[in-house]
Amino acid sequence: MYRCYGRLCNALIVAYALLAGTAGAGEAPAPAGEAPDPAALLTEADAIRFPRESFETRLTVVNFEGEEAGIPRVYRVMSRGNDYTVVLTEEPAAERGQALLMRERDLWIFLPAVSQPVRLSLSQRLTGQVANGDLARANFAGDYDASLAGKESVDGVDCHVLDLAARGRDVTYARVRYWVAAEDSRPVKAEFYAVSGRLLKTARYDRFRELAGRLRPTRLVIEDAVKEGEYSVLEYETMVLREFPDKLFTQQYLQRL
């Protein structure tokens, strides 16, 4: 037998007692510093969905009621950073020329038949299950405080679960529960909630392929949590890094388009 003396012996006895007391009591707590930073996870997931730099993307939205598909709607989105975005409607022809302008959390719609822009909220519906903010402002890290809510598997993908609490009322959703892959922080699933706590809709991110320099989800399916069978499918066709002039993100410029 090895002997131990004085303080060393006492320290070993205490350590053994602590280990024995936790044996069989479930998983041992994670070592200090092992838990991921929820804010960092959220920022990385944002960067996977869309570039941090200025970019342009073109997407198609199709709304479904059961198996019946609606008319495809095509949008051109031009974004600079997280706070300046223009969304132009290209199809259907009857809505061509409509434009959304977002400056920080202020949002306006420009209609060809109306002389003055109309103020909107980010949470208002654009089409189907798609809110204005789903296209105009995809900045979870800037709009929500994130906390870890555990780990779950979604379709075989191990995920960190984040609870996102809105920092103010001028955001698209009051609360979001967000699943990001533990392996690489890519977005997997999201649930969007009203102020009352009612689940509004569920989204799934899939069909990852390279766009604008990295793997990104090119398909987003948003399901209505209240009306069964109603959902919208967003498919991103192109995405390129591109610089834009300051004047693009002004009311004066869009009124001349």
C-alpha cells in the first residue's frame, strides 16, 4: 500500500468521497467551459443562413393548402449587413414592382399604384406563412437574447436547443425555439411563438449546398401551427456577394423605381 501524509492524504480522501457520492447519480456534470456559448451559436447559425457581407439572392415561395399549390412568387432580395434590405417582387406579374424597404427595424412597402410608402411591421404576413421579417430581416443574433435549453436529436441530427427571447416588440416573433446542429452550428429547425406563448409556426432548414462561398440551407419549409396542412416552401435559387450604393436603401430611390 502507498502511504499519503498530511494535507495530501486529506485531499485524496475528500476527492474520493466526492466521487463516491456522485457515482450512480446520473451523468457527471460537464467540465467547466465545455458548455457552448449560446450567443456564439446563434451568431454562427445566422452567418450560415446568410452572408454577413452585402449580398443579393433570388428565391421562390410556393404556398400550399394540403396538396394544392398556389401561384409561385419570386422575390429578389438585396441586403447590406443585417440592417438594410430591399425586397423586390418579380412574380406574379400583377404584383411586379412592389418593394419592401427595411432600415434597421423600420419597414415600408412601396406599391406602384400608391404615391407614398406604407409603414408595415416585420411580423405582418407577406405571403402564406411568410412574414415580412422572414425575408427582410434575418438577424436573430441582433434581435434576440439566447439561452441554452438542452440538447435534442432532430431527424438524427444532434442539436443544441436555444431559447430566443426578443429584445423588444419591434421584431418578427416574440420568442423562438431554435435547434442548431451540435457539429457545425447549422440551423435545423425553429418554432416561432406569439407574445401570448402560442405556437404560430414551425420551420425546417434543409437542402444545404454551396451559395456565396459556403454551405447554406437552400430550402425552408414553414408550417402553420394552427391551420393543419397549410405551409410555405421557400427555395433560394441564387446567392452572390455584391456591394450596393447607399441610395438603394432610401425611400427616395425606391419611389423612382
